[in-house]
Amino acid sequence: MGSVYALIDANNFYVSCERVFDPRLHHKPTIILSNNDGCIIARSEEAKQIPGLKMGVPLFQVEHIIDACGVEILSSNYAVYGDMSQRLMWSLGAFTPALEVYSIDEAFLDLTGCLNNHRDDHYSRDDEETLDDLGRRIKRTVRQWTGLPVSIGFAPTKTLAKLANHLAKRRPELRGVLDLTQADGREEALAQTGVEKVWGIGRAYAKLLQDAGITTALELSRVDRRWARQRMTVVGARIVEELRGVSCLPIECCPPPKRSITCSRSFGMIVESVDELREAVRFYTARAAVKLRRGGLAAGGVTVFIQTNRFSREDEQYANAWTTELALPTDSTPELLGWTLEGLKRIFKTGFRYKKAGVMLHGLVPASPLTIRAWDDKAFQRSRRLMETIDKINGKFGRDTLRFGAVSNDESCGRWRTRFAHRSPRYTTRWSDLVQIAN
Amino acid sequence: MEFSISKNALQKELGFVQGIVEKKNTIPVLSNILIESIGENSISITGTDLDVTIRCQTEAQVRTPGSMCVQARKLFDIARLLPDAPVEFKGEDNNWATVKCERSNFRIAGVARESYPEVPSFQSTPVKLSAEIFKTFIDRTIFAITLEESRYTLSGAKFILNKSGARMVTTDGHRLAYIERQDLGKSARGDGIDALIPRKTLAELTKLTTSYEGEISLGADANHIYFEVGPRHLVSRMLAGQFPNYEMVMPKTNDKSITIDCTLLNQAVRRVALMADDRSRAVRFHIGPGVLQISSQTAEEGEARESLQVEYAGDETQIGFNAQYLQDFLGIVGNGQVALEFKDSNSQTQLRPMAEDDYDYRYVVMPMRL
């Protein structure tokens, strides 16, 4: 048997996470809002049926629909979603070690080895079990272990697995599992799929293909190889091969090294003073530095940016960024703070109403080994040891247990803090938010 | 203004000037060069970015004295493609200029002379130094200057010239290049100079001193340093600030050493670096009795190892280096033997060529913490 990939994707992930802890939401139309409760970013199946409740629509434009239809509104709760995502991935890891976490709610599994060499553990597959059976077993297991509903597509390539998953979600008779590993039935599935739905085909490629008269995935799978290579580069050529069942994109078990780390938010309210902006930039720098150290990296460059509300017609607009390359890469929060605050000083202008700020760390290199500094290395190493200690304490006792005096913590609400007026409790990451069962 | 100049002279002088004229200058007028007549038989061509100014003087037949400001890059592109024949320049109304060479005719836009900034006037250059020595100084140190703007005082070379000799030092905070020559013979005369020269200035001076035989003249005031390379003058703003205490970094207690062929070491490092992590470029030197083993590895791609025979009988030592730092130095030295002097894994290593010449050339590399 050739290669077998599965794409497993949680259905309406954000809403499903909320429903795990709040069963009241089952069968109710529910929407999740973006940062600052601005726009719709996730919907339950029931909400998808209500005309007007589209993805990306600002909340204020659909408030009348929400009232009329009794739609439940929730702010996004990334602490819960991140934790539930980890549980999902752990559950899937029980079926094969060859797992690629593709996004917060989906993962590719390479089941090739598992099918040929039965493992002795409880989760191995017996000879009689079809892929459809295996899919249903995975669904049951994930549901039992995490409470999340998932859809599964099986195929000989990742692109076809993605397509199978797409169809499994949209065709109720499949009950969330579709196996496209066999050539029979694959043509029909490809013919039913618009070319713009194929994984890797964005707007530009979709237009190129439609202009060339290629409208379905089946037609794309039949284009001339040289034409695909010339018009769509090697990326397009690989998509075509994958649609034909030739695997070109292996599982990436280790995520590729990060190129940059960004910490940025829209403010809960308009900010005009440099003091408040400074507070926000300090906070973002400290957060980005923690992510940097968690990834075992040091930054070789820093960017800080600020901008006004580009959607406001009344406000005068201003946006600017300051970037510097660092001669000596660093993972020390105080050093990074020095650079980002210097950047803010250079780009801040009074008289503007700021809506967003952010910090980006780039030029990332492994923090170990790092070349010893010719000067002041002792001070740098002392700072790094301090960072390591602070990170360990915060890892053990919770975020911001220890923090820099200049960086405020979550509880001290600056006006720039992101608004989450409808956020559910952070059930799995805060002792105070544990679910309570009433008498 | 109206003058005639040979195509080769025009192209050569424009080549020196256009390097400092930035293509996308924030001040548009700086994308122009200033051409001025000097008597009947020569002209000067000036380009500046306000930090560095180059003025070249060359022969030309001036029919009508005056000046003109024209686009540097466009004129250089034109000059390169012209036939080898006299080139006729004539100023037109509205600051345009016509350029004719045999059957080729161009009209190019310019700006008014008044809009061209006043460049620092050239001061006296009482110090003389052999161009060859100065170019050697630059060639052997410029690569260790930081390219990052965040360390302003490291973005140039410390240059000291006094009665006892001349010295140039560069560093990026991880490595340091040091060159000194004490016996300057008759080539160095005059008072001393102690200056921080920007990297860009050094790069331009390399061009000016290449294939120039003779002496250059130098001078400095509080903010600028002046160079006279034959008929060409360069004025540069000096870097302000304190260059770090480089003597503190020069190792004094390195008690172990190996001597190795520079070419062999360079080739080995280059090969082993192929398997080093793309971002850290880390290679490991394992120095043991009689052998230097260089290795690298990346979890995803694999590993490399190469052994070189060396005369060494000391304790086994492992030192990590950024391969690029080693390659930069070894590439400049080229051939012959180099000494690698070290103490332990965490102390600075010093490399220096063993060839007998009049230079004291040393290169200090900070190791990677393994």
C-alpha cells in the first residue's frame, strides 16, 4: 500500500471549545468575536444558517440580527483554545508519532507506517479495520478525550487529504470521514471541488486558472506538467502532482524555525499619550521576549510600530515603524526594552489618536550557541541568568508572578488593553476559573 | 559652461564619485554631481552624501567657464557606453546639459548650482603615508566592521598614526581585526592622527588607492578627516563617540597554539560549514595531540567532520566558532601559515599570519559558548 495521510480538523473549533465547558451553548447559534470584540471570527453551524452573520462582519452591523435570533456572543478566549488545541494534538499523537500540527485546529497524520506495521498498543489497527473504521475510531477517541468533534480526510497526499476533509465536513452523509486513498471515487470528488478550494490555490492562482478555463480540481489535476511549472512555479507544479496522487509534500514533524516573533494588539480604547504607548510597548516587548526565550532563540533585529485607526474617517492618520539590526543578538528583556523604547521615542508624534502598537523581533538565531561578547559579556550573562530564573518562576507559579517593574501585568488595566467584554472563564489555565458544578 | 573631455577620463572619474551618490537619496539634489571648471585645462567633479565628499580633478578643454549639476547615475551609465572619443558638454537653459560624443547626443536634466549643498572645504593635509600601506590596513580590517547601525561607534575603524607608527582596529563586538606597522620609513611624516573613520569612507578609499602608487596626504580637524590621493580629494565626517577599549580584548594569556596552513584550514572550514546551522554558522574545533578536528551538525540535515594534522601536544580543547568569522580572516590572509593561539573554550582566540612582513596583523575571535 502506498502512502496514507490523514487531515484531521476540529469542527467550528472555537465554538466547540466553548461548548465543552458550557453545555448551554449546544444547539444554540453562537459566534466568537475578534480582539476588542470587533468582528465575527467563528460561528457555530446554527449561526452559519442565519443570513447576514458572515465571517469578518463587524459586530455593530449585525446587532439587530443577534437580538432577533437569540445568538450567543463570546469574546475570543485564546487561553482555552490554545490549551484545547494541545489536548487535541496529544490525542492524535496516540495514533502515530508522524504528526504535523498544521494550525490551531488541524493536523496532518502520516499513517503509512502504522498501516504496514501494526503497533502492539491499544490504538493499533487490526487487519479487518478499514480506513473509514479507523477514522471513526479517531473521531470517537478525540471526542471522548477532549470533547471536540472532528472531521477526517484520508488520501495518498496531503493536498488530497485536505480536499477529502473539506468534503467530509460538507457532505452530511459521510458523517465526518472520507477516504480518498483509492482511485475509485477520487475523480468524482475532484470534479465536485472548485479549483479555488484546493489547498495552496489562492486568489491569484484561482484567477489564473479560471482565465485558462480550469475550474475544478479534476481539471487542475490534468493540466500539462510543464504548463503548471511555468505558470505556477514549483509550488503549483507540486499541487498538480499531489492532486494526481503523487506525494510531494512530506509531513513536517518539526515546525520550521521561526523567522520572527510579533506581539501586537489593537487597543481597547484610543490612546494619545506617549506614557500609555510606552506602557503598551513595554508589555509587548516583555511578551515577545518570553516567546523568544521559550523557543531557545535570540533576536538580531527589533521593529516597533504604531498606528492610528485606519478605519476612522474623522481621525488624522499616522503610522510609522522603526527598525534596527542588532550587532549583538540578544534574548534579554532589558536589552530588548532599551531598543523598543528608543524606537518608540523616534516615531511617536503628539496630536494623533493611536489605535495599535506592536513589537517584532527578527533576525532570529539560536540562543545556544551564541558567540561570547568581546565586551560586557559578564553583564549579559548575568542578565540571561536572571531571565532564566524569572521564566522558571513564572512557568511554575503562573505568568507575571515575577515581572519587570516597568511592565504592568494583566490585572492593571491600561486603556490600551484589548477588550474582551464577553470572554468566558479561562477554564483550564487559571485556578480561579475552574468550572464549578452547582449543588 | 562648455567643455570637452576624453571618454576614458570622464568614465574613470565618474566611477570614483558615483559610488557615494546614493541611488535613493532622501535629499534629491544629492543624486547629482557638481562639475566646475578650473582654469582652461581642467575641471572638478564633486559628489557627496553630506557625510563623505569626493572631488576629482581631471584634464578637460574648457571653452566657457562655469559649473553644472547633473544626475550622477545617468551620466555614468552614458559615459560607460560612449565610444572612445572626446565628449562635449554644454550647459543649456533651465539647468539642462547636452552631451555629445561622435554620433551620440544626449540632453540630461540637472539642477541649479545654488541648490547643490556646500561641501566641507578641503583643509590642509600635513601627514603623508604610503598609499599601499594604507590600502593594506583597510583590506585587512574592513571586514570586521559591524554592518549594523545599532552600534554606531563600531561602524568604522579606529585609525591612529603617530611618530611610532600607524595602527587600524575594527570590531563588531564578536571579533576584532588589528593591524600595526611601526616602521613607516619616510612614507609617514607630520603630526599624528587619531580618528574613527566610517566604513563607507574606507570602502571609497580602497577604490581611490587601488592602482595608485605614491603617497596619500591626510589631515583632520575636530569633525572631519581629509585625504588627498593624487588629484582626488576625499572629505569625510568622522564618527563621534568612544571606540571600545580594544586592548582589553587582545589576549595576553593564551598559552596554547597551533600553526596550520591557511589554505588547508580555510578549505576545511568552508566544507564543514556546509553542514552548520544556517543561522548560527557554528563549527566546533576539537584540538588534541597532533590533530585538529573540525565538525558541525544540524539536526535536520546531518553532520560534517574533517581532520587536519597539527603540531600540538597540549591538553585537549574544544572551541566553537562562527565559521563566517574564520572564513573572513582566512580569505584575506590567503596562503602561508597561520597561528591559532588559544587558552580554553570560553576565552578569545587569536589568529595571525606567520609570514614575515612589516605588519603586526592579528585577528581576535570570540568563541561560541558550546
